[in-house]
Amino acid sequence: MQNQTKLNRKSSAFILGALTLSMAFVGAVHAADKPMGPPWDAPSSASSKKNPVSADKASLRKGKKLYKAACLPCHGATGKGNGAAAVALPIHPGNLTDSKRMSGQSDGAIFWKMSEGRGPMPPFKASFSDTDRWNILNYIRTLAK
Ligand code: HEC
């Protein structure tokens, strides 16, 4: 009887795992169908902030590493907003490869957005130093095509 319970618990854990995994795959494909959030503009005091970190090799390397760890789950490997976790979000994470949208925003504006977050997007000002957030910004800039 006890063995039976153990077996059931094991197999339901397996089923749950398989389900989560397949949802993640479906998410990677269908996250693009999510609606965009309402317009999100940074305050002008934030937008006018200058980027003090030059986008050299070391900065981009650090930024990429942090992006992969903290942003890729939602924003996806290429920045299209189709990360595996995006399926669970009510809105699209936004397309960081959209050069028109990205070039229309100053470094300061994007830095502010990643610092403050909004809705399902967490704020990162407490998790990463200013320098590391600028490193991430420098890396994000390379994603826009
Ligand atoms: C839990 C999922 C999630 C994670 C993790 C996440 N984001 Fe986001 N991000 C979002 C969502 C959702 C939005 C859209 C928010 C809105 O419109 O209200 C967004 C929006 C943005 C925007 C604004 C895009 C635009 O077009 O204005 C930027 C920039 C951004 N994220 C950068 C990052 C960076 C950098 C990281 C990692 C440090 C990160 N995000 C981590 C979900 C996430």
C-alpha cells in the first residue's frame, strides 16, 4: 500500500515535470501572441541620464552573462520576448530586437526601465550595481537588428 502511494507520487511528479517542460516549449513558440502592455515611458529626468560605461568588450561580456542569467527567461536568447517563462506572463515582454523602438529610447530610459521594472517585470536596481545595469544595457543595444 505504501509502495503504491510512493509510485503514484513519483509518477505524478513526472507528469507535472513533463507538463511544465512542454508548456515551456509551447511558450517559446507562442509568447509572441501575448498583448503588449500599455505605453511605458521613462520620466525625462531618467531619460536624460548619460551612460557612464563604454560599450567595450569587457562591458559587453559582463552584460551578456547577466542578461543570460536574469533576462533571458522572459526576453529570450535573442531578445524577441519569447523566453520560456514568457508563457506565464499576462503581457508580452517587449521586443528588444526592434531597432525602431529601441533607438527611439535613450540609454537612460532603458536603464531606468530595467532598474524600476513594471508589472511582471521585476526591478533590478537592488540586484545589480549601477555599473552592471549599464553593462546589461550595453549588451541589450547589440540585440537590435
Ligand atoms: C519575469 C519576466 C521578465 C524578466 C526576468 C525580465 N523582464 Fe524585462 N520585461 C518583462 C515584461 C513583461 C515587460 C513589459 C512590461 C510592461 O510593458 O509593463 C518587460 C519590459 C522590458 C523593457 C522595456 C521594453 C520596451 O520596449 O520599452 C526592457 C528594456 C526590459 N524589459 C529589460 C529587461 C532586462 C535588462 C532584464 C534583465 C535584467 C529583464 N528585462 C528581465 C518581463 C521580464
